[in-house]
Amino acid sequence: MNRIAVITGGSRGLGRSMALHLAEQGVGVVLTYRGNGGAADEVVHEIESKGGRAVAMQLDTTDAETFTGFAEKLEVSLRQTWGRGSFDYLVNNAGFGYYGAVAETPAADLDALYSVHVRGPFLLTQALLPLMADGGKIAMISSGLARFALPGYGAYAMMKGAVEVLARYLAKELGPRGISVNAIAPGAIETDFGGGAVRDNPEVNQMIASTTAMGRVGLPDDIGGSVAALLAGDTHWMTGQRIEVSGGQLL
């Protein structure tokens, strides 16, 4: 039976790398995008050019009222593309960065962070659980910032702390179905996330590299490869864990 992964925010950055690495492991990929359908189609094309199978689907993870309809469309797509009505792996990856002191963070920004990083994954997972195969795996994407504190990231890190708690509770509740749930916590990565500061600002890049055991900041493939190893590898007995993939940042 084909293994299939659903990845939210799979059109760019870490999600794109996850999709490509999973496809290399022979996993079918359903990747979602919010607005950039062209970028999502490029990922699908790259996967298919290498002999894999992938589908791109539009999804706004802040709009929970659409989740039931998305689940229905997903089931149709699964049957049409892979001949089955279920999938095996879910990666709750969609999100955005935010920088601002706690004392200066507007309520509207806090609500936006909560909507995409906490409420969205909670309710989307809820909506998709009937389509998940028993024995599947869920990866919740957290952040190294939930472990160490850097001024200006309090609101964002707080949401990722909630993601890690949710992962533990899901692991407990879904254990009877053989579904494992873990939180992957990336360190600083060279992407356009948060305005691309880590990637584009040499001073920021070097500062982070100097506090990292491996001596460099992370690359998208560092995370994509780790997620693929967790999901496609023989890791079913690992559940309810926080797995930091940061190269040893701020040890």
C-alpha cells in the first residue's frame, strides 16, 4: 500500500523540503498552500519529474470553517490519485514568524499567531483524524524558541509551547490507534521565514552560527530530512517527544 503524507504549508521553505524528502522515500505527498498556487505546482512538478506522486490543495489554516470541506476534497483526491481513502502521515507545518517585545505586541497580532499556530493545527487535526490510517504518524512543528528565550520572540514562542503540549496530549489519546505524535523543533534556518533575516543578514547568520555546536545555521534540508526520517523511518515506538533539530543551538 502506498504511504501518503499531508503537509500544510508545503509550497515553500521547510514544508517544501519535507515534501521533497518524503517523496524521495517513496511517500506520496499532498501539500497545501494558502495563496501561492504556482509555487505549490512547482513542488508537485519536481516530485513527479523524479517518479513520485503529489497533489497540491489550497487551504487557509486560519479558516477552520473550511476544514470539513477540505477533508471531503482530500478524500476524493486520495481515491483518485492513490486509490485509497486514507493517508498515513500529517505534518502541521503552516505558519509565519513574528518579532516584537511582549510589551509591544498588539492583540490582533497575538490572535493571528494563535489562529495559525495553535487553533488551526488543533482543529485541522481533529477534522482529518477520520481519514488517518491506524498506525500513522503526526509531526507538529514547534521551534527551538520554545526551549531558549530570545527577547522579541515571546508571542511566537508561546504558541510553539502550546504546540508541544498538544503533541503530548495527541500522543496519549491516539496511542490506542497506534498513531505516534511528536513535535519537531527547528533551530534557526536559512529561509524567507521571519523576513529572511537568518538567510539574508550576514551578521545575524554569523551570530547564530557562533552559538551553535555544529558551527553554522540550519538549512531547509536539515529539517526536511529529519521529518522524512521520523515519518518514513522505523520510529513507531517514539511518541509524545520534543525533538529539537537545531545543530545544537544555545546548548
